[in-house]
Amino acid sequence: GKNLTGKHFKSGEEGNLLGTRYMMLKSSEKPQYMGYGIHGTNNPDGIVKQSTQGCISMLNEDVEEIFELVPKGTEVTIID
């Protein structure tokens, strides 16, 4: 994944703001949402507040569990 500076990081690498997993969201109906995803974090204290650029961040252990359970292509509904 990339951080806000555009630098590429490997999963789990120090400095990777996306934590240990990243699941990209995509929509053929709304291509403006490309690039958003569900991911872990290297800052667990940021989970309780809006701290991303539009993505959904989770604790690494939670996103790792979901990553194993949810098949690629699963429909996701986000409700405000």
C-alpha cells in the first residue's frame, strides 16, 4: 500500500499506515470511490476518530480476521 506521501510500503512494514491488511473497495457504478478500502492501522488510537482520507480503518487483529473470512468480490454496503 501507499501512504499519503505516495511511498510504497510492504504489508506490516514500519511506516505503513495501512496496517497488516488492505481490502480495496471498488464500484463500477461509482468509479470515484476507487482507491478507498478497509484496512488495518499502525495507530490503534486513531480508530475511534476520523483519521483516514476516507477509508475504513480497523484494528489489525480485526481486519486480519475479516480478511480470512470474506471472499474477494463480496458486496459491501456502507451506511453513514
